[in-house]
Amino acid sequence: MVCINRSLELSRSISSQDETVLFFLSRELRMNYNRFVG
């Protein structure tokens, strides 16, 4: 049970990190897109 909980915590933290990275990437892409179009 401890191993399962540990892996779940790890996957949860990794997914949250991926979400923040995707958020920053999408924001950078939007800024570049607005500069390119506008």
C-alpha cells in the first residue's frame, strides 16, 4: 500500500508540473501569435 501511495503522489506532482509547463508554453505561444498577427 505504501508503494502505491508513493507512486500516486509522484504521478500527481508530475502531472501538476506538466500543467504549469503547458500553461507557460501556451501563454508564450499566444504572445508570439499576437505579435506575429497584430
